[in-house]
Amino acid sequence: MTLKDLEVGGSGVIVAVHGQGALRDRLLDMGLTPRTRVMIRKTAPMGDPIEISLRCYELTLRKEDADNIEIIRDGNPPTCKRLQRRNRRAFRGFGRNSRPEEFEV
């Protein structure tokens, strides 16, 4: 299965990146490396290009390029550890067992 075949909201893990020369190098440079978890976020109204989420950022690819990325379907969307750390820092200062929802502004 390739990244092109995945539906919106579907996720998978990259197994291999095919292609020749500069195209393959460009895909690898953009972070599309084996064992990377990806998710299709949305598609353009005419179906091409597609927006994918990986490694804490969004990337837009043509379907022609997405056809060179072989994946295994997976039900787990990519996680962003950087955002998780940022969210934990946002709760500091509210006390040990309190939550921000308990406070009214």
C-alpha cells in the first residue's frame, strides 16, 4: 500500500521510500524516512495535493510523489512530544492537584 491510497484521517508507518535520484533524496530530506508515523490530514478539493502530518509538522505532497512512499496501515496517529511537553508546562503554577478549569477569569 502507498501513501496515495490512504484515506483522510488514516494513518500508517513508512516502510520504504521508492523513486530515483533527486526525488527520493527530496522525500528523505523532508522527513519521510522508514519507521516514521504519518497521517493524512486533508486533501485538496480536486484530490491533489494531500496534506500529511508527521514529526510535529504538516507537509503537502502531490499524489504522484506520495505514490513512491510505501506504508503499512496503522490505527495510531503520529504524536508530537514537543507539543505534549508544551502542554504540561502550561499547567505549572496552578498547584499540585488543581486544574485550570477550576479557576474562573
